[in-house]
Amino acid sequence: MSTPEESGTAGEQHLPERRSVTVRRAPKYVPFLVLGGLLGFGVAAFLAYGLPGDESYDASAVFGFFMILCGAGGIIVGGVAALILDRLSVRRAERAVVESVADAGDPQES
């Protein structure tokens, strides 16, 4: 079977190739992790400076302690949220049929 490239005749048309693809919107993980960490730092600041605490501890030391705990917890929560949204996007994926189009500078089409 000959293809249009091998035939050498100018009268044959190039048939577009059709493929079935899956289209979905997947979340980016890094923004979710960063946002979770920032929210964790905000919660740590609220716990250290917003609530009354023991006077024997410095507020900045309390903030540092809670920053580690709440920051790590926020990163984990952000990652779990991204995974849940990724699973939902797999369920909502749609099938589409695409076909190739020759480039404008393709010498075979002229």
C-alpha cells in the first residue's frame, strides 16, 4: 500500500489521522502545597500571637514551634486536597476525537 509521500502524484490528498484522546483538567500540586504551608503559617501566627498564653514562654519561640507543626500539617492538607481534586478530574474526563492538520509550511501540501 502506498502513502501519498511515496506515490509521487500531485493529485492524491493527504488523509488526516484521527485519534481518540482524553481531556481533563488536572490540578498543579505545587500551588496547593505552597498554599497549604502558608495557611499553616497563618494558623501558627494566630496561635502564638492571637491567643493568651503562658508568660514564661516567649511568643516568638511559641510561634517557631507551631510554625513547624502547622506548616507541615498545612502542606499535608494541601497535598490531600490536590489528590482529591485530581481524582475528581479523572471522573469528569471527557473523550474527544482529534485529527492532524498539515502545517502551513508543509511542502507536501503545495
